[in-house]
Amino acid sequence: LVMKGVVKTFPGVKALDHAQLELRPGKVMALMGENGAGKSTLMKILCGIKSLDSGKIEYFGKEVIFNNIAESQNAGISIIHQELNMMPHLTVAQNIYIGREEQRFGFIDDSQMIQNAKMLFKRLNINIDPSVRLGSLTVGKQQMVEIAKAISFNSKILILDEPTAALTASEVNELFKIMRELKEKGIWFV
């Protein structure tokens, strides 16, 4: 994935001035800079949350523009925001498959979603019960659920916006362990 010459201007502010980014398969990249440097803006452009004023994005050699998150997810790019975007009153499995619920005889099949989530967690080596209410989990565990949800979309690229900001030291270690394991499976991280 290559972003070249990306320009984004907001009223009175040039947020990005010919920004460049290049990602390679199976790599973890840290995008660093001061507050207001344009890191989040660049990632939001990549995911279709914001549009670019000029520049281009090439993904596997083809020029692309994502107009919304659904388009970037369909292409295998997912973003996990610093402020988690989940529903604490629903179960873990329901949060993972929201909008893509398993159905049986026209009704939502919670037991099938729980089974699917168990298989997903086993594959990712994550120890979370998918039948519990999401709000009962720590912030770190909720972030693991967000990562699992992104992987359930068959994402190749995971963008984590300040992933360690609200985590304890042990949760940071767990996050990094999962990132290393996913990196070995060819997932790219920003």
C-alpha cells in the first residue's frame, strides 16, 4: 500500500502537505508525530472516513479511493479507533457480528455467532468468552474484541489509533503478543 502526495486542508489549516506512506505485507509500522501532525487524518483518508484533496493511494498496484469504511473493509483494511466503537450492552459475539448476524429460520442465531466467535478467538489465541456482555470486560479485552472483529472481515491491514493509551502494562503486553502472532500470519499494522 502506497499513499503519495496526500494533501488535506481544513478551513484555515493544511493538515497534510504531500504526505507519503508505504506499507509492506507482514510488517508493523508506527506512525509518530506531535498532536495535530496529521497522523489520524492520513489514516481516516485511507479508510474512507475523510476524502483527500489531492494525491493518490495505490493498493496492490492499483489506484484506489475509498469513499467510506465499508469500502475499505471490503478491500481488507480496518481501523480500530482509540475510542472503541462497540456496544457494551450486547454480548461479545453480537458486537463482532453486528450487521452480519447469523440467521436461522429468519431469526438471529446467537448460538451460531457464539460458536463462530469461539473459533475466531481460538485462531487468534485470545481467551475471551463470546457469550459475556462486552461491558463486563476490561478496556484491553474490549480492544482484543475489536481486533477479532476486524480479522473477521478478513482484513489484511489493521490500523490501530493509539492502541496502548488506555491499557495497563499487562494489557499492552497481551496486545503486542497478539500483534506479533498476527504479523506472522501476514497481517499488516499501522
